[in-house]
Amino acid sequence: TQSTGFVPFHFLLFEVLFFHFFKQKKEGKGSCSRCQVATSSFCETCQQIVCGECGVRFHNGHPFSDILTRVQEKKTKFGNFINEVQGHLQQTQIKCKKLSLI
């Protein structure tokens, strides 16, 4: 496969989010988005890592999940997305080869 040097915005955005959300959260802990306290809770409504105190004060009534659970879900979803993109790329390459033979 030949690279054009072009990287779509959504790939760049995902890389930034992936680094922030996964690479620093391997241990199942992250920093609260508001006060930077170590925590393992993720507010599903606001899509933020939050500590218990900020959860009660600013995310009252919101559903929470564990960071590691969210990371695994994101990894699976991104893997599926990559497979889909690769499939489209292969189809496009085949079409381009057919067009160049005409």
C-alpha cells in the first residue's frame, strides 16, 4: 500500500484521544477532568473521567462506568472501524487498477 501522506482529521483526533484516554489509563486509573485527583470512574453522560467528590457535586444522577471497561470498548470499536476502512481502501484500490487498465 502506498501512503499519500494525507491523514484524515478523525484519525488525528482519535490518536490524541487514544493517547490521553488509554495510554495513561493502563492501570485503570486516570485523573479527574476537574480537580486532577486519581480516579477510575468515567461519567457516561459527560464523557469525562471524574473523582467521587466531583461526581457528586457536578455529575449527580449521571451514569458511571469503570475506565478499563470504557477503554476496552473504545479499542474494540476502533479496531472495527480500522477493518472497515481497510475494506473500503482495498475496494478503491481494485477499482483504480481496473480504471488504469481501460
